[in-house]
Amino acid sequence: MLLPLHDDRPDWERDGRDWPHRAASRFVEAAGLRWHLQEFGEPDAPGLLLLHGTGAATHSWRGLAPLLAARGFRVVAPDLPGHGFTDPLPARHLSLPGMAEAVGDLAAGLGLTPRLAVGHSAGAAVLARMCLDRRIAPDLLVALNGALTPFPGVASFLFPSIARMLFLNPVTPKVFAWGADRAAVRRLIDGTGSRLDAQGLDLYRRLFTRAGHVAGALGMMANWDLPALSRDLPRLDTRTLLIVGGDDKAIKPEDAFTLRERLPDSRVELLRGLGHLAHEEAPERVADIILAEAGAARTTPA
């Protein structure tokens, strides 16, 4: 399969000119890619890896990352391949294991051995795959509205197929980007059950108007095999916290309670009144829950 060519990638000097926590940003080379990442906290503190979800970037952690770093962690948050300001992966590596391998190579290159791993939506799936493949061995895995199981019924086959068709059509990302005005982005975010402030909406709009970023999101959805991950999850021996927004319209909250029965060491924390982007809506609330669980898992620094 050929990777569609999209030159309109987000540009750091143009689109990142006032990026949240810009001073915490840097660019590194790993796994054959140029990665954009943000790092908070002391370099010798216990490691904490943050992975955003499909269509997002490091801005998704603008409220949460500093709160976690303030509690004594070295927080590392990269833009996933093809997202934000990180290079896209070659098409042959766009699978979930391929994405997990690339992030594992990045962590190894940074000398990061995360004791705590936190992922939102598809980012949680990457972290789960990394744990299963022994790329990382954290004391605690936190899935924020994690996309860890397939869509129900025929949708599990239909949605990836549609994403694949859109991904292979080089016009699709350009059309999407052309139509990504403020009203369209607000409708998209509202459709997840979340309500973001003006800055949050503008940052998503800024990314969605770049066809290369849209192509990265479509490529991720088109090439992942969530049924394979779901079959492997009972082997996940990492302590796992499933944080779920009660108003999430992207991933059914009840899926987390079903998944809990299949994971050897897990529990669910339900956040009523919050949607799919709960960590952006209420970062302080989410931070308190993560840190309390980390303390119970003896992960919180003394």
C-alpha cells in the first residue's frame, strides 16, 4: 500500500508559534522520524509517558502535564507519528504494533523508563500494546477513555474500511482541512460529549486545517487491528486504571466496565459530567485520580 503524499504538515514556526508550553518543546530523532515532544519536571525524576489520541497532539496535555510534573515526575509527551509536528510513519509500519515499536524506540532513545504510563483513547491502545510487547513495564497504566476494544458488531469491520478508503484517497484530507472552520471543529468536539474552551477549540482547528495532520489521523484508524489487541488484553498483567467520562459519545462508558472483567488487575473510575476529552475539560480532577492511584501502586515519588 502506498502512502498518500501530503505536504501540508503542521509547521512549527507557523502553527506552533504560540503552542502551549512552547518552552517545554524540543525535536529529537528516533525510529527514523523527527519527533516533536514536550518534557516537564526534573530529568532524573521517575518517568511518566503521556500519549494523546487520534487527531490530537501535545496540546491535549496542556492542563494535565504540568500538574503531574509538579508531583515529582519526569513527564514526556510526544506527538504521535503523523500527528502534530512529528513525521509520519511509512505505510508498512502504520499498524498498532508498528506504532508501539516506534514509540518504544523513542522512549529508549530518551532514556525514559516510565513507571507511569497515561494514554488517551488510541494513545491508551499504543501503551497497552507496548506493555504486552514488553517495550515498557510501568507500575501503572492509565487509560483515559481508552480505545482498547473494537467497535461493536459490523462496525468493527466497516469503520476501519471506510477510514482506509478515505486514507488512500489523497483528496480526502485536503477536503476535510478546507472545511475545518471554527463551527465545524466545535461540532466535531461537541460530538465527543466534551466542551472545550476557545483556546482548546482553536488548537484543534489549527491542526485540522493541515491536510498532513488529517492524513496521519486517518492512517492510524485505517491500519489498526483492535480485535487483535482485544484478544491479547487478558495477558496484560500491568495494573490498569480505566478512567471514563460518563458523557463520552465516542467510546461507550459501559465498555470499560465490561473490559474490567477481562483484565487481571484493573478498576474503573467514572467521571460524571465529562466527555471523551475529560482530561482537557477537568485536568485537576483527572490529575487527582491518577496521582491517588499512583500512590496506591507505590509509583508516586516520595
